[in-house]
Amino acid sequence: MVTTQVLRAGQLPALVSQFHRGDLAIHREEKWTPVLDGIANAVITGSISGAPVSVTGQGALTPRWILAPASPLTPTSRCGCHL
């Protein structure tokens, strides 16, 4: 799945505005594995147009009962990213 998120210049924190003029377009791609044993994993990558920035991370969708056995089967997600 590929998405582009746009943060308008007026909504950016002052620190970011010092380094990047105008809107910030974040290009994000997620590549998911098929569900195996109730879990789907992803590799997440991202970049910002016109900026020397990239983001990588991993994600997982797991039924809640795997994390807490007494809970109903509700999917949850976890993701960590490195700058």
C-alpha cells in the first residue's frame, strides 16, 4: 500500500519550518505478508519530497488474544520507526 500524507506549512512545528519551506509531503509504503498463524507483518518505508530524510520500520497485526489471552479476538497493530 502506498500513501502520501501532506502536512500544510501552517501546521508544521517551528523547528521543522526552519529546515523545510512549504508543505511537507510524506511518501509512505507498506509491504504486508500474508496472514500466517494469525499474524501479518509489514515493512514500512517513507521519504519526504525535497528533504534528505527517510524512515524505515516494521509493523505487525496480531489478534489481541495472542498478546493478552483473556481478551476477545480484536486485531491490534504495533509499529516502530527509525529516523
